[in-house]
Amino acid sequence: MNLSAQDHQTFFTCDTDFLRPSDTVMQKAWRERNPPARIKAAYQALELNNDCATAYVLLAEEEATTIVDAERLFKQALKAGETIYRRSQQCQHQSPQHEAQLRRDTNVLVYIKRRLAMCARKLGRIREAVKIMRDLMKEFPPLTMLSIHENLLESLLELQAYADVQAVLAKYDDISLPKSAAICYTAALLKTRTVSDKFSPETASRRGLSTAEINAVEAIHRAVEFNPHVPKYLLEMKSLILPPEHILKRGDSEAIAYAFFHLQHWKRIEGALNLLQCTWEGTFRMIPYPLEKGHLFYPYPSCTETADRELLPTFHHVSVYPKKELPFFIHFTAGLCSSTAMIALVTHQFPEIMGILAKAVLGLWCPQPWASSGFEENTQDLKSEDLGLRSG
């Protein structure tokens, strides 16, 4: 609730809220931590202004119990939001306050349309959702912070429109733009799709990897380096849970959210999960040691576990970054050198005691020659006495 309130205040409030009484009420509503009080404040805002779009948004997100009810409220919010947006456009150049108000009203309108697209997708109207998202990306290209392109990728994958997915990736999988698990793993899925149906580890080990297979493996390595927690959920090595509303990029929460919605797309492509299983662990051998260096992305942050613990339920075991294991030879050499140095130090400090100890150890493992010869002589005497008795 706290993070949601922060998001809503960022998108839906501005310095000119005091000019409209309904916006003043909604500003207090977003800061309220008690859900019934928030809902009550939304109804108060609607009494003051029936075209208060943000009030409909709050009711759709916090009072509606079904997607159908939420869609109905979002449609009312859209009608009100478009009216307010047109008014703000007409006054945008009058003062800096009016420009700030236009930015806020633009955020509200985009947010509502994106939510309507998500409702349409959940209700099975995927093509309608795709059209809404495409129109949004075309009309408001700077608003990438809402990650509309990631919602579009998921919808296109549901339609199995892989050429359209590739076109979206070509635009948004750019070095200058922020990355996400959805972008990195979808790029890996598309490259895996071209080779996974015929891929065999035994055949690949005999003849080597083809160019297409190398590209697919490198794409998997890139995705795993960005978020190393995803493969265990896709391969069902860890149980999936309902993803949280807020996620942390490169964290366990993002991995759960991605796998929850995209596992079906990996299963749909024959052999994709098999190729992922054969190659994903090789990523950690490629990353330079120590892990702070990274390879393709910034070093993996060490603070993700703490943040994910706050986002995820207490019963969930949070995934952590896999530790890079050193070869046995390095451990053996380090242990041998350490023990040798310790023995040398003790010998230098206590030479007499170490000398006695060394003689005792040598006596146990290497018996003295005289003891062995004496034993043999005694044995020969017993044998000769035995022979004398027999002859007598």
C-alpha cells in the first residue's frame, strides 16, 4: 500500500491541485493508508466533481472485485480523463502551472488506457489490448516508465505473433534503454525458437554448435546474467507464487512476475526449456571473478535480497545470487599451503617438541631396521628349536 501510494502521488498529483477541490480531496486520499478511508475520499471527490478521473481509478483498483467491474470503472475514468485532458491542452501555454497540470492529466490518461488494455487482455480480447497499447506507444512515446512495451510483448506472445515481438524488441532492446527480465528473456526465447526443436546436447557436443545455436546460447547467458533467478522458476525447480504488485528489477520478485506470466510461452515452443536447462548455468562460469566486475551488465546489486524480502510474502524463500564455486584444485592448494606454513611456524617456535613429535610419527609409519632384523632372528631361533625337538 505504501509503494502504491507513492506511485499514485507521483503520477496523479501536482502543485495546482488546490485549484480544483476534487483534486485536493484525492491528494489526501492517495496519502491515506486505510483502504476504506481512501474509498470514502474517492466518493467525496466524485460528489464535488463527477468528472474526477483519479477517483474512478482508485475505485477501480481498490473497490472493484472483478476485472469486469474494474473495466467498467476505468471506462468511466477514461471518459472523464479525456475531457480534462482536452481542457488542459487548451491552457497549457498560459503559465508553468498549466503545463504542470497538463503533464499530470497526461499521466492520468495514459495510465487509464494502459489499465483498460490490461483488462481487455485478461478478458480474452487480446487484439483489442494490442491496439490500445500500440496507440499509446505511438501517441505518448516518452512515457516508457509505465513499461507499456512489456505488456505489449506479453500480448503479442499470446497471439504467437513472433515477427511483431521481434519488431518491438528491435526498438526497445537498445543499449541506451533500461532492461528488464521481460526484454532479455523474450529476446532469448525468440533466438531459442529457431533451434530448440532440433537441439540435442549429445549431438552438439560431437559436432559443435552452429551459428544459430551459439546466438541462442549467448542470448540465454545474457538474460541469466541480468536476472539469474528466472531459470529456476521456468524450469519449475522452485514453486511459483502469485507475483507482488511491485517488483524489483533483477530481483527475485521480477523473476516470479516474469515466470508467472511467460512460462506458458516457453512451454509452447518445443525444446525451449530443454535448451535453457542445458545452458543457463554456464553463465556463472563466464562472469569474471569476483562477481563485482560483471560481464554484459552492471554488477549484480547485493541489496536485492533485502528489498525482495519486503515485497514478497514471508513464507516464500527468497532466491539469492548463485555464488561462483572455485575448482577443487584451488581449495586443495590453498589448504596445503596454509598447513605447510602453520607447521613451519610451529617448528620455528618449538623446535624440540616438533622434533620429538616428528620422531614419533616416523616411528609409527616407518619401523626401525634393527627392530625388524631382531624379529627375524627370534623367528629363526624358534624355528631351529622346533626342528631340534622334532629330530629328538
